[in-house]
Amino acid sequence: MRLTRLTLSAALVGAALTGVVAAAPSGAASTPSLASCKTSIKSQEHQKGYLTVATDSPAYTPWFVNNKPSNGKGYESAVAYAIAGALGISKSHVKWVVEPFDASYAPGPKPFDFDINEISYTADRAKAVSFSTSYYDVQQSIVAMKGTKIVKAHSPAQLRTYQYGDQIGTTGLAFINSYIKPTKPARVYNTLDEAVAALQEHLIDALVIDTPTGQYMASAQIVDKKNKPLAVQVGQFPSVGEHYGLLFQKGSPMVGCVDAAIAQLRHNGTLAQLTKKWLGIYTSVPLIKP
């Protein structure tokens, strides 16, 4: 859950973001062929006969639709089923379970094969869990309530003066602390819902979140009784190499096969098609400089 100097290298910004890098190692020594994976994947499943996929609850639009991951709607739901299909697993053999965001990257056994929940790869997280290659490259953005000062006053110096808040463990929070570096400590909330409530109650001036989620939040989530938007997406920051990866139990043998599936979906245009279908309307957001 997500620049002043546009020439600043992605590597330097990535270091500030607690280890976010452009090309994360998946944890697999090599990527096997999809043909071999369709045979071997069954022996690697957490629950025999099913690909068990985790995400948080609620599952937010545009990554999911109607808080129902199993319906195949929304970018992450569609990607999960596309990966399953590439591995020869039918939709009826995909099982969804709930895993809280901040518990997903804790060390230890996992009750799922992989978690898909806008989880950015970071070097710190990769010490405890394994990640796939990127299925979505991320840009962070700022969301604020309409009419508040930050909507129009967001120069680099001005951005440092505001009270930010965000969900614990997110790269949005890391971006605030490590790169915007506000003069007031960011307020930390256990869930995204709590952070959104704090924004609506004017306990914080803004939060930082990935661009598609931020655009949906501003246009359709934070609304009045007549569904009129009360918030605005101030702008998005240029890419710093952050990306989302599927999360696995550390050392999972399934990583290589999932990487092979993602590679095929990228090569044959499926990921691009799904991005356009589910995220296209959320990504035309102006750039701002932190």
C-alpha cells in the first residue's frame, strides 16, 4: 500500500524507501518452463488440489471489485486468475483466503501459496518472505480533502510543513518519512480505513498512497451522501522503481513457476491489457515534486 529533483537516480530514492528497488530478485535460482510447471505445481500447493491465494479484507477497488476477490474483477483478481490459467489451474481450483497486510510479510509459515495485496518489494521484507517479479510498477501519490491548503500549495518546501498519516508498514509511509521528510512526525494507523477516517476528520492533512488507489479514493470512496467527491488527488510522484510482487513463504518452490507465468503474461500482452482495462482511468494524474 506506495520528485523534486527529476534527475535523482532511482537507486538513491529506492534506498530511502527502505530497500525498494527496480528489479527485485524473486528468490528462485532459475525460471523453469511453463510446461514443466504445469506438472510440478500440484505438488507445491499449500492445499492439494487448489491454488490458495491471499489478500486483505476489505479488498479495495480498483484492485478488486465489490470486496469479492473471487469474482475475477479488478486488476489483482484478474492477474491472479491469469497466473493460475498460465499454470494450467482452472478458476474453480483457485481458493481465496484473508491475510492482513501487515501480517503478510512477517516471518514464518504461510497459510497460502501467494498473497496479492499491493505489496511492494523491499529488501527488508525479502529477508522474511520471498517475492515474485513485478506484476505492477508503482507510483505514489498524495490525497487530501478538497479546499485544504495542500491542494494548491505543494512546492517541495511546502510539502514538508504538513501533517501526514498512513497505514503502518506501507511504502507510502516510508516515502513520507524518508523522502518528503515532514517537520511533523507522520501519524501511523493500523489500517488504511483508519488513515482515511483521520483524513476526513482533518486529523491529518494528507496521506501518500499508490496512484490507482489514490484516484479511486478521491473520486469514489471519500464522498458525501450524494456521492459527490470530498477529496482530491493532488498529484503523483515520478517512478522510483517501486513495484508490486506476489508474496510467498520464504523459500517457496512455487516462486519460479509463478515468475514464468508472469513472464508469459507480460510477453503476450495480457498484463498490459489488464492494466488498461482495470487501471487505465486511474493513471492520468499530473506529476508533482516532493
